[in-house]
Amino acid sequence: MRKTRIIATLGPATDSPEMLGRLLDAGVNIFRLNMSHAPHDWVRRVVADIRIIGRRRGLIPGILMDTQGPSIRTGDVPARIPLVVGERFCFTVRGGKVPDGEKGTSVNYDDFARDVKPGDTLIIDNGEMKMRVVATQSDRVDCEVLTEGGLGSRRHINLPGVRVSLPALTDKDRLDVALGLELEVDYMALSFVREPSDIATLRACFHTLTHPPQVIAKIEHQFAVDHFEAIARVSDAVMVARGDLGIECPYEELPIIQRRIVKTCQRIGRPVIVATHMLESMIANPLPTRAEITDVANAVFEQADAIMLSGETTVGRYPVQSVEVMDRIARRIERSGGAGYHEEAELTQPRQKLVRSAVLLADQLRAAAILVFTRNGKLAQYTSWLRPVYSPIYAFCDRESMAAQLVLLRGVIPLVLPSCSDDPEGSVDGAIHRLVSRHQLKAGNQVVILVPHATSDDREVDSIKMHVV
């Protein structure tokens, strides 16, 4: 099996039940809904389609809602504005007007003129254009054009090194989050996280829920990098969002930042996703570049939990082939070993240390599988964290919503077994029989089993078993 999870973003190129099925057959584990471009009626329809098509295949795909976040964008312009190096361009706020005879447009962020200062750099439309701030007034920012190009409507603006006063969640984000909670999505990604309190702001939106979605912190600018470990510790998972991160930080630092984030996540036990531009050329071409193959291979070798496709599966001409390429690269690289960052894991709880013993036993036996019976997902998370070398992890839980939240974990195959919550010990034989009937185990296989037990004083303890099928 492939241990590394594949996340595919849905869009016009994959907006049909047929394409959802083909993506699942090609190896997609989680579908991402990018709320920057997702109308609510479309989200309702596609979430229902994902679950129906997954059940038909006996699969439990995860659903990830990715918030737009506090994005700074240019206003609407009647036609693309041509720009040449050295000329002036002005951005207006709070209803300010572009003077006659000058080039300019509005910005959707009222405090824009307060947050920037002369000398700051503006990067527009994902690096297509650059400008330098030369002067600010109460309702406008005057800039010098640094690169030739053309400015269209609603282009994204990055401000490297500038701390903006935007909220962690915009009004649009709150409406999107409410929709995600209504539809019971499995993961919620928070864009443009700056500090741990931003994660708390999102969690406050679903504090009354018994089974809330997993919170994924997107690391995409320098302020998040500066506070990364504190952010990761209050999140359920982390995404290395290399698109904006590569603009906000010096590009030569990006591979180092990625490696540091992946290593830290494996040290503190947080699932980590490597995202953006992984197979960018496959938006238009049927085969990846050699550099892209190496990029995907590096993320797999570093044993990231998941790798993600964006434009490749939203607007690309070869969405299914992109998934197949990722699957093929991941399977091959996993056979060649890994970086071993998990060997520095900070195991602070007795339960985590017990799981390490189970993983060591499985490695020494070259066990055919590790079976984990879990009530809240923790045992499965700890087992994945410690990266078994040979053994897939079959995680048995009592409900589909829990299984969908385990899909992100590297090497974990979640399965629903309703009886395992009330009687984990008694569920072992049924679980093994199920795996044998599905040809995932066979007679003579050695397996390692992790089972929780409730004691008479309401404490929970765990046991490790070695079992021969």
C-alpha cells in the first residue's frame, strides 16, 4: 500500500461524480474545497457526491474545507491596466478616488495605507508584478512599478515583512466555517495563520461540538514561520503552503523552511502536508518535469503525511494522470526508506511510549500489519507518528466521521467497526476476519495489536499483543 496520503483540490476540471470516482480510483484520499472559489450551493452538492461515491467503493474519503483567509486584493478595473517599469501607480482605500490622468485602483483592505510605509515591497498576482511604496496618505498609497506587466481585477497582493491588522477570520470565512460545520467536513484549514491565538479564534467557532473538525494551520508567511512551533502545538495538523510562502520569504530559504517544518512536526507529533506547485506543469502537460518528480520524491522521503494537488486537479487538463503520477512516485520512494525525522520524537506520555514499543515490535517482526482499536483517534495518531517501517496500520473505530479524520495520517487505513468502542477486546477476531476476507491478511501472518481497556476505576490502559493469523 501507499503510506503517503494524496489530497486533490476540486474545481471545474473535476466537477462531476464521474471525475470524483476516477480520482478515488487513482488514489485520492482527501478532497480539498478551496473556499476562495467555492459557492455554497456547489459545496453542498459536492460534499454529498463525495460521500455517496466513496461509500459505493467501500472508501471513506476525507473532506478538507480551506478558508480563504484575510486576503488583500485589488479592486475591479474595466480593462487590464498596462504597467511599465518606473511609472507611478496608486492604490486607494475607504472610497478614495484615483486622480484623473493617473493609473490606479482600489484595495479591499481599509487599513492598507496605515500598515505599509515607504520602502515596502508589494508583490501582486503571485509574483507577476512588483511595486515599491514611495508615499502614503490617509486614503491612498503611491507606488513605483518595478516590473513590466498588466493589472487586472481582484489580484492578490502580498506584503513581505509587513504585519497587517487583518482579523484571523473574515466575515466570509465565518459564513464558510458555519457551512462546513453544518455539512460535518472532516478538516478545516485556516489560511494566513500568524500566531497561536488565530487557531483559538477558529476553534471558538465550534466549541459546542462533540466531534469538531480537525484544524489545519497553513504556514504561508514569515510571521507564521517565526511562531511555527507554537502554532503547530495548538493545531491538529500543519500545511506547508508553498505558494504564498515562496513569495513572502526569500525563495532560497523555502526548501530549508519546508524541511524544518516537516522535522518539527515529526518531533512533536503533528501530521504535516506539503502543498502547492508539486506538479504544476501537469496543468497543461501529460507528464511532469524531472524537477517536479524530485520535489514530490523529497516530500515523500521526508515522510510527510500528505502531498497535495491544487491547480493540477482544479483547472488542469490531466487531473487523473496527476494523481497517478503522485501515487507512482510515492510508492517507489517509500520502498527506498525515509529521512527518519520521527526518531527525534518527543514522547512525553506513557501511552506514547507504549505505542513506540508496539512499533518497535512490529519492525523487528516485519509484521504484516499493526491493528489499532481507537476510541478518539489518539492511538492511531501515535502509531502513525512513529512511522512503522514495514507494517500498514489498520485503525478500527466505531463511526465513519472518526475514520474520515484518520485518513490524513501516514500509513493509516481507517475501518469502521461499531462494536470496537464498547468491546475492543472482543472485536479483535472480527477485525482479523474482516481483513482476511478482504485479502489484506492471510493465514500465517504475524500482526501486532494495540487494544485499549477500561478499568473498574474508569481509567483506560492499553495492551500490546502479538498474534498469528
